[in-house]
Amino acid sequence: MISANRSWNWRVGVAVASTCAGLLATTSMVNAHGTDLRPGRYTDLVGLVGEQRARVQGLRRESRVLQTEVDSLTSAVAGTQGDQLQRSINRLDIAAGLRGLTGPGLVVTLKDAPRDEAVPQGTDPNLLIVHQQDLQAVINALWDGSAESISLQGQRIIATTGVKCVGNTVVLQGVPYSPPYRIVAVGNPRTMYAAVLASPEVQNYRDYVRPPYNLGWSLRLERRLSVPAYTGPLTLQYAVPSPPPARGTGSGG
């Protein structure tokens, strides 16, 4: 009798375990929606940055092809009036950053502190990485030094460009970048150099270049640099106030 009960209990247990396993597998499949539930490949920040950058670069290549077609059609327009309009457009393109520039200038490089170097206990980790205000400080100082054109990570900086800090990466015109950050400025090297060194905001960053923080900093003059044309969207996107909620039409008591 005892043996029969054990056999019955064992059979019931196997059936219950099989049912639970099936329910768990079905639940996982439904929740996954056909994707991998393991988060490892989604938490690879470097991989995500690379994928996003490749996607944006592909779209920009398409944009350059379309712009070439537009330029070809524009050059086909004959007549003195068309030539005058084209010269005016070219001048405006340079001022707006839509034409690449080449000439002497400066290269400024900022990067996070080395991860393998020891720092005093209790040091705020935010002091060991480059923030958007650090990049903005350098860019603004270069503008003060009469820079003719500036690029960050190979992207042209124009009046409407916003530099955003997301974690330990910087998003520029929708593309995330990891350090080191390379800023290229074409213009008078002497005036830009003096403006960078005179900037209080830049000096605040340079205070953390020394130990124990060891942020990366490089400033050098170059006789020939190239800053590409701006290829991003020109339409401004901004928030608008929501319309007020509709008032009720019911009659009060």
C-alpha cells in the first residue's frame, strides 16, 4: 500500500512539474516578443553607439547624394541672374556652415581620466569624466577667438547645434559619441589659442587635468585643418504648449 501511494505521488509530481515548465516557457515566449531575453547584448554601450553611428552615417551618405543632384541641377540653370543668385547662396552657405572650410587652426582633445589609475577614496566619479559643459566651454572660447568654423567628432557645429550629455557619452545631432572628444577649429590660431587659455570655464576643466583626477587635455596648432560642411537637419524642433483642456458642458446644480 505504501509503495502504491509513493508511485501515485511520484506520477502526480511529474505531471505538475511538466505543466509548470510548459507555463514558464510559454510566458517567456510571450514576454520576449521574439527577442532575446538575455540583456547582455543590449547593455553593450559601445555596440549601441556603433550601430547608431553607422545608421546615421548611412543616412548622411544618402543626403550627400541628393545634395549632389541638387547642385547639378542648380548649375544647369543658365543666365546672369542665376549666376548672381548662386553667388549669394554660396556666401550664405559659408556663413551658415553649409560649406566645408580648410585652413590653419587648433585641435583640442578632451578625454576621461584613465580607469586603471587609483584615486583618493571618496572621490566623486563625475569629476573623472568629460561633461557637455566642458565641451561647450572650449567651443564657446573658440568662437570668442574668432573661429571661422568648428567641428566636434567630425561634425560641423553651427548656431543651432546642441551638445547633450547622456551618461558617459555625448549626443551630437542625434549621434552618440564616446571619448576622447576631438574639437577642430579653423581660423586665426593665435587669437583662438589666447581665447581658450583665457576662458575661466576652460581653466576650471584644466584644474582637473592634474593628479589625482588626471582628465585628458591636449591643445595644439595645425597649419592645415579641414572642417566639413553641416549635413544635419536645418528645421528647428521645439516644444509648444499644450492646448487647455476643454471645459465641461454639463450644467451645475
